Amino acid sequence: MHSAPRVSAGSADTRLLTAREVQDLLQVDATTIYRMAADGRLPAVKVGRQWRFPRDGVDAVLAGAPTPGAPTVGQVGAATDRLDATSVEAVLDVSAPLLGVMMVVTDMEGNPVSDVANPCPWFAEHADDEATLESCTAEWRAMADDLDFIPHFTHADLGFECARVFIRSGSELVGQVLAGGVAAKGDDTAGLYHLDETQRQAVLDALPHVSVALSKALRTRGAHRPTDDRTTPAATH
């Protein structure tokens, strides 16, 4: 059995498990695993085309504990009550093809909140590879920890370049938008996006606008979210 990548530090076990590892722990078949993820009984997130399951959520299921605040399919991490996969992907599905890059949104622990939009041919080919997925999550986690607020392209471990901008909810950082799959200058590697200087600058100029669009979506969702006796609005965010 492969060891699952660790996605954050702390007292809780927050590794991301594969479906096979969850099957071994829960002693149920794969169909049941995915059905539990779909109806919210089991926290899950999609990385590339593969499903991953936070270990602490699986442990809660094993213990028979309810998980009313657990992230649902397509969501995981501290921002899951605000970064909704559906609204995030609607923005990325428009932005990524226009800019000629692949894009993904993660929370502030580097956990993906969306699928990868407009994947470059290289990434699409390797999206099911375990090592590629682990490298991606590690890279996203490192970028979330780097509090540089000016978008710029950096070299990723997978061999292409990517740029990042944070998403805000009020004064709080709740996630990041990453644009990647871009070949470095002078790199003619097939399967990556090759941008000239003007196109690269257009990506850097557009990223803050994408972030603003997502921040506005958060405010809109917050304005329409019903409250109950269990939630104190002033303490929610």
C-alpha cells in the first residue's frame, strides 16, 4: 500500500488517502466509497482525475462520529465553507482558456478546491500518475506558505512554470489561484503552453482580476447563506 501524501501539519492526521486505502480501512467496496463521498458522508477532494480522502474524515467515519462540517466532494481544508467548487470552476473554465494556461484553486493549505481547468497536454497525460499528484500537492502547499503578494512566474518541480495570487475574504486569505503548465523561456518541451512575453504578462495582469471575481463570489454566497443558532456571523470568518 502506498503511503498517502501529508497535506498539513498539526495534531490531526490530515493525510490524503487513496480510494483503495479507504476501502481497506472501512472494509467496503469502491462503489460505496464514492457514494459516501457524493452524499457528503465521507469528505473527499478531486486531484486531477483521482479522488482523495482526508484521513481525519475517514477516522471520524470509523469512530461513528457525525461530520456535519466536513468538506464535501470538490472541497477540503479551512476555506471549504467559502470556496465552493462549482462557482470556482465556473470562473476558471472561462479564464484558463482565454489566458492559454491551466488553472486550479486551492485553500491556504494547498489542498485543491477545484479540478484543474484547461490542463496542458503534458498534465492531462500524467494526471493519473501518483507521483505527479503528490508533487502537485506539495508544490501547491509550498506556494500557499510563501506570502509573496506580487504574481510572478516560478519554476515548479514538474518542469514547467506557474504563477499564483491569493484569494481574500475581507482581510483574510482563504485560498490561491494558480496558473501553470507554462514552458520556461527558451524551453521547447512538447505538451506545455508556450507563451511569449506579452502573453506571460497578460497572465500576471489577469490573475488579480480572477482573484477579485472569486472574492466577490464569496461575498455573494455569504450574503445569501442562512444562519441558525449554531452560527455567530461575527465569528464565522
